[in-house]
Amino acid sequence: MTEQGAHESPGGFEIFDPEPHGGLQRGHPGTWLPRVRLDKAGSWTITRPALELLGNPTAVTLWYDSQKRQVGFKAAEVTDRAAYPVRSPGRRSHQGIVTGKKFCKYHGISYKESRTYPARMEGELLVIDVEGSENQQG
């Protein structure tokens, strides 16, 4: 028996303890890491942690850096002409969905396969790198 409970090693196996690897976060990384997913319909799904970084907006504007191949999401008012509403996929969901098909077509961003991208804040923008196809498929 170990200090934390009954986790005797069966054979040569080691138990994976998430605390040394990810702090006190529990569950699937998608529930606590800022990420943005582009699905096959051309919609962006923004995880709760990513939305929190933006200040939980009701709408966002979409930005694109063609040299770096980066997409940016900036919190906006729904009344902003360029803003896209952040929709909830369900009552209990803590994610936001933003329509992006026209944006992706205009900038040549493929959405043939669903992909999930790590997100980070750069100033007022939540930024993802869409360069290449080595990003996580999901």
C-alpha cells in the first residue's frame, strides 16, 4: 500500500498520477486547457478555459495573420458589425461555438478534417497557429 491508497504495482507497471504532471487539474486536458477546435463544418469550438481568457464574451471578431498563419479571436459586442456570436452547444456546455466557414474559405484554412489547436493570449487576441497539418486531429 502507498501513502495515497491502494495502488500496488501490478508487475512492472507504474500508476500515472496527474498531480505532478498537471497540477491539481483533473479530467481530460480539453476541460482545463485553452484550446480551439475547427470542425468539418467550418465552425470553431472554443473551450471554457479559452473563453475565460477572453473574458467570456458573447461575441468575437475573427482575425488572421497570413504571414504567421495564425487565427485570432477578440472579444466583441454583439452589435459590432464584424462580430460573430458565441453560441452554446447545450445548456450544460461550457464551450462556445463560432461560425467560421466563410472565414476559413476566404483565408484558405482547410476544414476537411477536424483539428484541435492549443490557444494562448497575445494582447487582446486569443491566438492559434493553423500552419501545416501536424496539429492534433480530433
